Amino acid sequence: MKFLVLGAAAGGGLPQWNCGCKNCEAARAGEIPASGQSSLAVSAGKGAWSILNASPDIRAQMQANPALHPRDLRDTPVRSVLLTNGDIDHIAGLLSMREQTPFTLFGTSEIQSVLADNRIFDAVSREKVDRRAIALNQDFELHDGLSARLFAVPGKVPLFMEGETVQTDLVGEQTVGVRLWDDDSVAYYIPGCAAITDRLLAQIADADQLFFDGTLWDDDEMIRTGTGVKTGRRMGHVPISGPDGSMAALAHLPARKTYIHINNTNPIWLPDSPERAAVLAAGWRIARDGQESAT
Ligand code: MLT
Ligand code: MN
Ligand code: ZN
């Protein structure tokens, strides 16, 4: 399997249009690389690719990565798109893929219904784009030679569908992780996860490679930096640090581990930060746009 990080940042990207935080300013000044919104491409080889989450930046992300360019007049090596939740940073890119080229669109029925309930997505031709509802824990093929299975991870409904009260630890079809495998290896992609449960740990125990939710360094990051009023857990994202954080909970996992879906406020973006040093010392990689890896 080959992986290509299309967007390492969380929703909003780095820099985010309305943010003057230290990281966004550093990205504007060219001191750290700017990063697109959450997306990962995967290939079993032979030139075919699947895109895991279609970010609002997908047009620029495809432009920046020649592996995804057309080989012919009206063509794409992208065989399918898989959605892991219905958040804007994961679905809005579909609107840029509305130009009548066929691909398969995979997601749970709940995630498919987010699209079905929003008529703007009718612009993505149902004749050309096969919308396939995938049940949890059922094997399917993302493209020739690449198998996948969706499983529930703790999460919540998309931000734009939240009601007055929000359950942030729903385990169902609204937020999923994906197991990916070919003849050689097993990988997991989990860009949004509210908590690391024993069930999740058992699920990913056979990972050779893991791409995991790196949204926030700590739960109070948005509040502390004055950029928001919600904790990470309220947003459906377990923090990296702390005794219940992902770094501690996943320390024993022998896989190659990469943080992805990193919010613009996260101090791990900064090359000289102690937080980045701690993550790297724990053996994690930090995703960046254009990063390739193979298993
Ligand atoms: C998230 O991951 O929390 C969402 O992308 C939030 C959003 O849609 O802005
Ligand atoms: Mn997101
Ligand atoms: Zn910022």
C-alpha cells in the first residue's frame, strides 16, 4: 500500500482564513509549511488511487500531487472516495468532483444520508458517481487489490447538524475508522476519535501503519489560545497529551504511527516546540502535505 498525505491539517487548514494565532502567522510568513485540510490518498499500486475524505482544498491537493493527475482527456486515477464522517472538511471537496467523471463514493448509510439531505450534493451526478452505503464491519474493495472495512469509533454528528444537546461519545455510523489491507500489510485511518476505548485498542492491534487524530495537543487548547470556547472532547477529538491522551494510550502499539488532522492551534506544528519534540521522541510521525509512505 502507498499513502500520500493530501491535507495534514484539520478543518480550517493552516493558516485558517480568520486566524492570527502564532502558527497561522508562521505559516503565512513561510516559516512553517502551510497545510491543506484533512485528506489522505491510498493506492494498492498499479496507478489506481482512493481518496479518504474529500476536503474543501481537494482541487489544489490534486494539482500538487502528479500521481492524481488525469492520464487522458477527461480521466482520473481516482477510483473511489471514502468518507469517515459528514463534517465539512471531509465532504465539501465532493463539490469540486462534480464534472461527470465516474468514481465510487463509499460511506455508511448515516454519512450517505448527510449528502442525500443536502441538495447541493445532487450536483455530483448520481449517474456517474455510484454512492455506496457500506455497513459497519463489512469487507469491501476500495479499488482493485485494496480491501477496506469500516468500524465505529467514538464521535458525534457533524458540527453543522448538532442540536441543542450533543452526545460526543456516540459509537455508530456517524464517525468511523477504516481498516485498509492488501496482501502485504494492514493500515488504519482514524482522523476523528473522541476517546480511546478498549474496543478501539483491540480493533487496531494488528496495525502495521496507523494514521490517527492529531487535532489538539491538549483538551483546553482552543480555550487557552483564545481561539474557541470548546474543549477537544466536546469537538469529538481526544487530545494527544495527558494520561488519557492518544500518545499514552497508543504507546504500546508497535505500528508506524502518524498524527494527521492537526488543528492550526496545535503546538506540534512548530519545529522548535517541546510538544513536537515529545511526539517525535515517542516515535510518532507528524503528517505534512505531500508526505508519502509505503507499507
Ligand atoms: C472537526 O473535525 O471537528 C470538524 O472538522 C469541525 C468542522 O467541521 O469545522
Ligand atoms: Mn475535521
Ligand atoms: Zn491559527
